[in-house]
Amino acid sequence: MTGVGNQGADRLDEISSMPESEFGNLVKDLWSRVRGHYEKNTGQVLKWLRKYAEQPKAFPFGRLAPISSIAGEPADWFVKKTALYYGKVVIEDPLEKTLGLRDSYTTEALRMQIVGDLANLAILYPWVETGLVWSLPSVTRWEPLRGTISKFADDDFKDDEWASSRGALRDEDRRLEGEALIQDYERYIRETTPQRFIDRVGGLGDFALRGMLRGSSLQMASGFFGSALTDSSPTTDLKRPWRLFGLWSSKRAELLVQKGKLGQETWTKMREEAKAGRVWQGLEVKKLEALMKLSPEQIIKVRDDSGLSLKSFREELGEKVEKIEMEKLADEKEMGQLVSQVSEDLNKDARSVEKDLKNIRLKLGVSAALTPLSLSLGLLPFPLARLVGQLVGSASLVETIGYRLDMQRQKERSGYFLVRLGEEAEEQEVRRRRRDI
């Protein structure tokens, strides 16, 4: 990732055009280095992630890399939005995933996939530098889990509900289902997969159906076990993965708890945070568009400055999603109503915070000069500050302290983080204009 972050597009162009033999050597070298890195560091990374408890952590699932492909959105829009709510984002390394399956690609398909993976990692690199994004190897290949995950995938392949439009044979994000979805996958297979792999399974149709059903199950297992192992919350901005995750986890979680393979507390925490994350990713709040203007460092600064506000928002959101069932994660009506209600409440509170802060700042500006003494008194508990104010004979000083305490209370309200986000974006715009003068 460091090499791509430093060399950028020139390195990707070089890979795209290098001779086949040279590309083969590159693949071997990349696999050796990536595998060596994770063999050496995965244990320590997992240990550190489990200990990190300052803010919730996110484990994106449902796509190869958490990169937006929607026109008009920054490529790292999903990460930007996720970074405001979560303290850390744990991803499965897309390059490691591809290299682990390298024999299942044709040479040119592998080349294009690796170039795409490296480009995605280059987009994520600034977030890695800030300490927000952490990467791990593909969960489905972790030795202690491989047998369990593979059995679940085999069970899903035989399950009538999973093999229907209620299960894996519907993609609401691409508006495809049933035979149309399978045919779309067949086209992808023809373009990327060696014929010997297709023949081994029994032909293109069987290969596509097996890949669709088992592959979807493997994706859900990655989100589930990856979240459990890192004490994170599964999250995505796509509708299909939310629906399948609700279905998959509802069938498996309680069974795993009963067998002692998953702690009840771990499952309860994951379940509730997943529901809250589903609402967060769907929020209809215009003020969040300010994220597009900010750098990773600025977004993390806003998040940290708004710690009390986000804590309040998370607690309120947790209460609102408590009664939602996991199977309803993609229910357009039920989840849509909840998302709209949370968005409306958040917008309303943010407007109220803006109004109150404006009044407080106006009063602060006319009540008293902000001397070093007044700033110091602002840090004291209010009764003690009032006493000191009386002793120094300054009524305006006491008022100033009161206003500052009022301002601190505003920072604890759930809508404050949106106000703080808007202020940071405005400050960024002012700085930009000054540079342009």
C-alpha cells in the first residue's frame, strides 16, 4: 500500500502494460510480501483492535473494497461518512483476497483486478495514515473458521429460501433478480474465469448458481465473524448485504451461542450496533454533504471535537432501533420510516443547537471582555465560579461563565456534531478563498 500511495498512477500503468512473464513474477512477489505481512502482524492487530473501546468500530462487508461507485460521490464517500460515526474502520484487504484466489482468474482478469485493488488501496491510503483504517486478511480463509464457514455456505447452497429472490437471488442495488441476476454473473464468469474451473463444476450455469449462492453466504460470514473477532459493527451502504446479513445471522447466531462458539454479549452488541449502523448509513441529512469538502484529518477532528454529541446520538439511536428485528434490516417500509424519523429528529436538533449557539455567542460578545481571568473561571464548577465572581465584584463575569456553561451543554446535544461539521466546512472554504486571493 505504501508503494502505491507514493508512486500512484505511474505504477498502475506500469503493471497494466508489463509482459505476462514479468506480471507473473510480480504476482508471486506481491503474494509473498502480503502473506508475510499478515502472518507476522495479524495477531497483534487483532489484540489491539479488541482492546480499543473509546468509540465503536466498523467492519465493512458486502463488497470487495469500501469504495463508492456512485456518480457524483467521492470515491471515499463511504469511508468519510463511516469515519464520522466510528472510531476505527477494519477492512479485509482486497489485494490479499484477490491474490489468495489468483489461480481462479485468467491472466488478464487477474491483472485488471490487481490494478483495481491497488487503485482502491491508494484511495484508502490517507485514511490508513491517520490511523482510522486497519486491514486484515480475508476472514473466510482464517484456519480456525474455514470449516465452519464452508459448512454454512454448503448449507445455504441447499436452502430453498437462500436460493430464491427472498435470499441470494435478488440484488436490489442493481435491480436484478432470479434468472437475470444469474445471467449477469455468467457474463462476469466468462470474462474472468479459466474454462477448466467452469468445466470442473459442470458448466457455466452450475458454476454461476453455485458461485452466487455460496459466494453470498461467504460474504455474510466474513461480515459476521470479522465483526465478532474484532469487536466491531458490521456495516455497508448497500441494501442487498443488509438484507442477507439479517437473514444469515438470524439463522446462525443463536445456534453459535448455544454451542458456546459465540458469546451472548458479543452477539447482542453486534446485533444492536448493526441496526444502528444501518440507520446511520441511510440518514437523509443534507448537512452530512459537508463531509465531501473535508480531508481525513479534518473529519477525524470534527468527530473527536464532537465526542459528547456523538455519544448522545448513539445512545438515542440505540433506543430507537432496539425493537427492530434483524430480518427487517432491508425492509424498505419499516427501515425507511425509521431512517426518515431519525433524520428529521437530527435535523431539528441541529437547527435548535445552531440557534442556541448563535444566541450564546451574541450574549458572550456583549456581556464581558474575555480576560485571562474570565477564561480561567470558565473552567470552574458553576457555584464556585459564581462565588469567585462575587468576590472580584464582576456581575458580567458571572454571566460570561454561565454562557460558557450553556455552550458546553450544547456540545452534549445529539445535533451538535452536525453543527460542528458545518463550521469546519465553512472554515475550510474561508481558508481556500484566502489562498486564492
